[in-house]
Amino acid sequence: MKHRICIIVCLTTAILPMGCHGPATLRQDAVSVMIQGEGEFPPELAGTWKANREGWEMVIEPDGRVASAVISLGRVRIIPGKSQTLATQGGGEGLFEPGPWTVHYDPKTNDLIVKIVMSHIRIEMAEAVLEGTGVDTFAGPISAADGVWQAQWTNFSRYLLHRPDGSVSELATDETYGETIALPFERLSAP
């Protein structure tokens, strides 16, 4: 009997902290930060960075993690590791499920690469439904002094548009090369 009580106490002690801290840890681990060579992410690069078009905006923490991003599709703010269902203007719903996000910084070249994965998006639009996945990568030199990030945005997306008549259209970028455009960001605010 004592042995059973000990096992129950040990399991409860091990499981309760995971249950209490699981969601916060999940969001924290939803963004990987890698620094080329040795060193840390420069905290002076932290802040809110907004693209000059396409609706993109990123909030970068002093440790390099992306705390949130406004994505181009739907212009909605996404928090890494957190699925969201939002109302659309047409009275439907939009489901946004982020996958793993990655930040890579090279202190020698001041190049910043941010990769945002959306593992599932489903948006009800009028009577049609858009559903699929997207990977957006932003890469280029960043300057805290100038408050400018000269990024190249490469999008890899694969969506299906389901129409009311039952027809389906594929909307996708090239699997190998994606679609790339220059997309400069400006820092709006620092923490």
C-alpha cells in the first residue's frame, strides 16, 4: 500500500507541473533562435518591425524570438504555438494554426532570417473556403541604427479553393523556388 501511495505522489508531482506550465512552454518553444558562431541575439534589434507593403509586421523580443506576427493572408496577428479561430468580415470563420517558427542571425553580416510556418489555414470567404499551408521566409541585412531590415520575402504556399458548386482550384507557388520579392521592413518601436 505504501508503495502505491508513493507512486501516486511521484506521478502527481511530475504531471501537475507539466499541466500548469505546458502551454507557456509550448509557446516559448514554438520559436527557435539560432546565432551563427558564438554570441547572443543583439537586443537592440528588438521591437516592432513593419513591412512597407503586403501587411507583414513582426514583434521581435530582445532574445530574438518572434512574439507575434501579422501575416499577409487575412492581415491577422498570429502568436507562435497558438491556434486561433477568428471571425471573417463575411460572417464566417478563419482558422490559423502556426507551425514551428525559426530565427537565424549572423553577427558577421548582420543578416536576419525569419521563417514563419503556418501548418493549417482555413478561411471561409463568402460561399467559398480557402484551405492549405504556407511557409514564409524573410532574409536580409538588418540595422538597428537605421531601423531598416532589407528583407527578401520568399513564399511557399499550397492552398485549395473549394467553391459552392463543388469545384476545387489549386493556388500554389512553385515547390522549388516559391515566389520571392523585396520587402523592406522599418522598425516602428523598440521595447
